[in-house]
Amino acid sequence: MFKKVKIGKVGKILLCIVLIFILGEFVTRVLNNFFVKGKIGLLYSYVVSDGDSWNFQPGITLIHPGRFGDRSYAFNNYGYRGQNIDLNNNTRKILLLGDSVTFGLGVRYDFTYPSLVEKALNEANEIDIKYEVINLALPSYSPHDELVSLKRIGLKLQPELILLQINMNDFQMNKSKQNCNIDQPSLVKVSLPQRFFILKEMVFSSSAFLQRVRQACQILTHRIFYDVRKKYFVNTLNDNEPKERKELFISCQEDRNIDGFDDIEEMYKLSKDLNMDFVVILTPNEVQLFNEDYDLINKRVHEFCESKNIPFFDPLSDMRSSNIKEKIFCDGLHLSEMGHKYLADWLLPIVKSYLNADKNTLSNSW
């Protein structure tokens, strides 16, 4: 009565994949509910954008499964990491602008350098007024995004001190390409690979099983390639980005041809007009701790800041001479918990000098 349907080898393989996926999805969701307390999801699934910049969805707490393990990220009433922001409370405010380093990607917030600096300031404080370190940094933020955050929120807080943490990847070739001898890809709307990436992220964000599979792959590849490279080929640690920025700075001799410098200068001018101290801190790429080939990047940024009278501080030389330099980073860019503690200890005297000392005695550190 019923004819048998023959399934070929390809069909059997596809059927097995579907069954494995269904079973994996069920088991993963059960285990997540049993072992993980909180909402699990991918960070960039909760981005809120207005076209000019972006932040994360305010008020959510999210557990992100990544190569650092499961990390909890709580976002305040403005969509940034840390406690809720009150524009009118009576505290001495220090404002931090920056990218994923200052955000503390992969690190519990209490162990990030912004949190550690705030804690140290308040522990040493002998008066009733509380210090508050407000963190407006987010992963992938550029100087443009930091400028937008400063205008929208930062200046309204009336901070005594504004610290801008930057990284070499904050600098890009200006679209004009004037006097630059390197090629720049032409801009396109949305390419087919980009569409595939967006679709892939949508699929991964909706599947608990695929999130865990990707996490396992990230952890495995990171430990195999990064740990081996760090042990045996330390001078080449994640050096693609430093090579690109070195070429950019060599090819583009004029600061106006590099995006990032103009936004930093505007942030400084806005702060100065309101009598707020503004400081630039350049955090290094990990390979720089073991290789001096890319020092011209730091030198170029320092020269720019010096030409504009912008206070500039660079922890690179101190990190190089540290006896824990192999443990400061958890990957090529992001600080480990030990690295955040190191940067907090390094930064604290600078912050205190601006809060307490005669401003005329302050000088740049290079």
C-alpha cells in the first residue's frame, strides 16, 4: 500500500545533521536553564543605533558565551556598562571614553580598570564627597563614537577629568586619500559576504546549540593558535593590525589625512572650553610588549597630541619592563584581569594628580 522511500547517502547525512541539531538544541537549552542564571545571548544582538552612533539596549543583563567563557554584561540606563548614570548627583566625576579595552571585554566589571580606579579613589578619600568613574566605552567604538558620547552625555555630567583611551585601530585612512600612497577599498552598499554574515549572526543568535558550538570552537582555536604563538613566536603575536597601522602612518604624513585625529582634537577643544581636564591614553597592542618595530605608531600619536597641547600618556614602556608582561593580555588587544589591575595602578597617580595637584605642574608622559 505504501511505497518505501529510498534515501540516498546525502539524504541520510542531512537527516542526521537535522536530528543532531534538534537534539543538541534541546539538550543545550535544558543545560543552560539548569546551570546558567541569566539571559544568554550575543552582545551585538542588543545594539541600539540612531544612525550617528550606537550603544547597547539600556537596562539589560546579558550572559555572552565567548572565547573568554561565559561573561555577564549589565548595561545601565544609558546602555553602557556600569552603574546607572545620574546627571545630577553630588559626586566628583571622572569620565572614561574608549573602546573594548576600557569596556572590559571578557572581564567581570568589578575587575576592570575603571572600576578599580573608582574603588581606590574612594578608599583613599577622607571627605564625604564620593568619586564616581563613569564608563562610556563600548567595543568597536571609534573616536567618532566617543565624540558623540561626549556631546550627548559626557559633558552634561560636568566631570572634573575626561580620560580618552585609544588604540592603534582607532586610526583609519581619510576618504580623501590626499598624499597617501596606499590603496583604499572602494565603498559598496552591502556585499553578498556581508549579507551572509548578517544572516549567520541572526541564526547563531536564535540557537542556543550553535552559540555553544561556536564558543567551543573559539576557545579551542584560541588556545591552540594564540597560546602556542605566545609561547614560541611571541614577536609575531597578532601583528597584522600593527603592520597595517605602521604602513598607514608612513604613507600618510599629514594628520588631516587620517581619520581619528580630528575627533580627538574636537573632544579636547570641547572639554577645554568648559574648563574640564582632558587626557589621552594610548593602550598598546600585545605584540608591542615584545617587539619595538611598531613604536613609530605611538610616536606619531604623541607628536600629534603634543602639537595640539593635548596631555598624552603611554603605558607601553612600563608594560615592557614589567615582570608580568606575559600575563597582561588575554589576547592580542584585550587586557586580562591582571592587566586591568596593572593599568589601574599605573593610571591612579595620573588621575590623582589632576584631581588634587596644581594643574600648571602637570606634564605629558612619553
